[in-house]
Amino acid sequence: MMKKCFEFKKRKYGMIGLGEIMLRLSAPVNEMIFQGNTFDKQIGGSELNVAAGLESLGIRSAIISKIPDNELGRFVKKMVRAHGVSDDFLIYDESPNKRLGVYYYEYGAYPRKPTVIYDRSHSSFMNIDINELNNDMFKRTEIFHLSGITLGLSKELGELSLELIKKFKETGTLVSFDVNFRSTIWSEEESKKTIEKILPFVDILFISEESLRKMFGKTGELEDIIREFSKENNIKIIATTKRIVESPKKHDFSSVIYNGEENKFYTSKPYLNIDVVDRIGSGDAYLSGVLFGILKYNNLKKAIDFGNAMSVLKNTVTGDLSCVDFKLVERTIKDYNSNEVTSELNR
């Protein structure tokens, strides 16, 4: 019988995440941003995407964020609720300078790559303060999750994140962290300095091979690097994904999960020739699938199966937030394990 990953406390929430919620304005498919006159309005944000993915699979989740107390903020609240995510920890900014961060998205078509333009400076989330937060939350979740995006938005948010991590850890809450490096936010050197402060508190780490090699200067075979990184930082579980981009609309996807206590790697065959409708949020969907496998089954084989399937399926729908449900994911895993997906895609 496979050993359990963690001992859970049967708390109300499976996961609470901290992160900015943004307004996404997308140009029509295959149009360039400067070409047309309309945008499709949606919401997104790394930690919210993970929470929504977990909710779609049946795990109660919540998001800590700060949004403007106006029509855009109310749109965000409506959409958060529509995806089943709890808004118990949303804070409403009533200041004269309140604003919702925005990003603009342009779909790619080979050889033109997708384009993202951010307009998030001085958003309400940038001014979130620990005194505004509900102290009850620290004992109400199994996992606290955040990403390097949140850490990198400002020095103050980096300090707040570390403080919250410590408070959650004091109550026996697990910490999940996604490095999710973005060069548009900060440099690898800045990122490394901040991330190293929180690594001692992390139980579940999501990190790319590129970040392990470039940011942390690791060399050698990937398995040796992951094993060494887990031991150095006392991180129990490390997950990394591998995406091969054939074109903006055709990808291959696989992943690896390592359990430091077992000194064991969990791998699987890749999904091939994925039809990519919208790549945004597919990495977050992977996280939600992995965390679901851990929270629901306490099993890393289940975690990698659900992580891979969630990511692949998210690529096939528009918007940042995953809307696929448990039955679709389970059916996809079953087909994939019986080679039906691979054979169908390779005809």
C-alpha cells in the first residue's frame, strides 16, 4: 500500500491562496490587439486559477485578495463565486485610488507567438495590509498556496507573503509554492534572494527545470538536481513540468513529481499533440490537479495523473480559469492510460 503524503486535519478549506485577481481583456481569436475594436472580458490570476481548478474537482478553496469597491470589483466577486471559489477573504478597496489590475491577451498563430501586455501598477492588491486580513483563516485550511508572481510584485508583498507563511505554518498548515518566474516582474537574482527566504517553510514546491538550472545554478541530470534541491531545502514534494511547443496550437506535455521521504520519482508518458485553444492558466491547472491528488487521495500517482490531465484539458478551453469537472478529468485519465488518447491524436 502506498504511503500517505501528509496527515490532514479535516479543515473547512482544502486550499487558501494569496494573489492578485486581474481583469483579462482578450482580442478575438487570431486578431492582433491593435487590429480590432473589441475585447472579451474575463478574470484571472495564478492563485485564483489554482483555487478554481480545485473547486471544479470538488475541493473547497478560497482566495485572499484585494479588489476595488466598484463595478469592476463586483464583476470579479461574481466570477469568483461563479467558479465556486469562496470570497470570504476578499477585501474591498474604498480608497479614491482603487483600481483593478488589467492584462491584455493576443492569441498566437504560427509563427506569431501569443502576446501579453500588463497594466497592473498601483492596483488595489498592491496595497493589501495584514491588518485587513481575517485571523480565522490561519486554522481553516489544509494548504496555503502562493506563487513567485505575488512575491515579486513589490517588496511589501514579499514581506507580507513571508509573514503569512509563518502564521499558517504555526497552525500546522502545509505550504505550497509555485516559483512561476516572470522576467517582466523581477530579475532571477532578485527572485532567488526572496524565494530562498521562504523555501525552509515549503512542503510542496512547483519549479521548472529552467529555474533550477538558471536561477539556482544547478547542473547535471534533472533527477539528481531535484533530489539534491529537496535535500538541501528539506522540501518533501517537488513537481516540475515539461512542455514541448511544436507551434502555438500544438504542444506535448508531461511532468515529474518527487517524494523526498520515499526518495522516489513519479513519472508518466506525455500527452502528445495537444490542441491548444488557450495556454494561459494551464500551468495553474496542473497545480490544482496535483494538489487535488494529494488532498483527495493522499497519493502522488493520483496527483500526477490529475495534474497532467487538468493541464492538458485547460489548454483546450478559453480563459484563465479551468471549468472542466471531475468526471471529464477522470474520463480523460482513463482514456490516456488505455492509450486511446495517444492513438487518436496520432492518426
